[in-house]
Amino acid sequence: NAGVTQTPKFRILKIGQSMTLQCAQDMNHNYMYWYRQDPGMGLKLIYYSVGAGITDKGEVPNGYNVSRSTTEDFPLRLELAAPSQTSVYFCASVTPPYEQYFGPGTRLTVT
Amino acid sequence: AQKVTQAQTEISVVEKEDVTLDCVYETRDTTYYLFWYKQPPSGELVFLIRRNSFDEQNEISGRYSWNFQKSTSSFNFTITASQVVDSAVYFCALSDPFSGAGSYQLTFGKGTKLSVIP
């Protein structure tokens, strides 16, 4: 079991560029989440998915898009990157009601 | 709405001192789960403990102990005889999956940065 994997680990983007953060899990979890962690802050929910084909916004969805075509994968798309999106991004999946599995994070810098 | 407050932004202690990290939460639900995570300088999130709202027993695990009090909506974390390896950011988090949103996301506090000085 690899658990929750995220790629890349680090990335530097220029303002206006786009990229996709990859997240995959091999535990057959329906529930998956994207969080962002700004410096000195806790994690905030960007988007979540309750199963393939079903996604919904979290607390801070602006500037991001997601899709969930398979149970395993939950990519996060940044269109037109802005400096405010400089953050560490964590993907997570859940065995309901409480077993949470976090990926190692992706550190993104937008300059 | 759910909310988690960690009022202590940063704490410094000398090695071998005891330290308590405070966590206060808000939820309207009667069934919920509370968590503590450790984030070392390397950046990953390390799960420490989970408590459900029906289990107010305090827990001790080695040098770590947790005090859950529903009456004050608090879930405090104590490290006894702190060590340099305890230096990290500690997050308290809340999940109230039966709130009607139909999901299991966590609401995090802002974290407490603990520095243990040798």
C-alpha cells in the first residue's frame, strides 16, 4: 500500500502559468480532499470529492479546479497562477467516519 | 459552523519541562471527532491521536497525554519531559461528519509552534 501519493514535491511557477497537482490513493477510498496550508496557518479545504464524478467546493476554491474521473485519482488544477496561491498543498483520503490519510504535500511557489 | 482555536501561537520550553498545548473547538453537533497532528520541520503531517465526542476518557501514550472536556469544549495536549525532537508545529482539528454536509473534512486550528531548547 502506497497510501496517498502527491506529485510533484516542489514546484516554482511564474505568474499566469497553469499546472496540475496530482494526488492518488490505492485504498479504494471514495472521499478525497485538497487542503492548502499558508505560512503560519492551519490547513484550509479547497475542494473535496465523495466519489468518482462528484466534487464540491470547500472554504477556499477560487483559482482552482478539480476533477474525479476515477476512484484513485483526484487532480487539482491551477489556472493562471497568482502569488496568493503560494502555499503547501495536501491531499487526503478518508475511511469513514474518521480514518484520515494525508499525502506528503506539494510545496508551490508562484513568482 | 465549526471552529477550532489554538490561542498559543508559539511556545518555547527548556528540555525536560512539561508543556500543555490548548485547543478549544466549536460545533453544534453531538457526534464529532477531534484530532491532534504534529508537523515537524520536514513538513509532513503526523497523526497523534483521535477522540470521538462520546469518549471523554483522558489518554496517556508515553510522554503524551490528552485531556478532553466536553463541558469546556477543550481538547488539550500535554507533553511531559519535553525533548528537542518534540519541536514542531502541532495542529488540533475537528471533524463533524454528521453535520449535513455529507463529508469528513477536517477543520484545523492555526497551530502552535513548539520549540524545545536544549
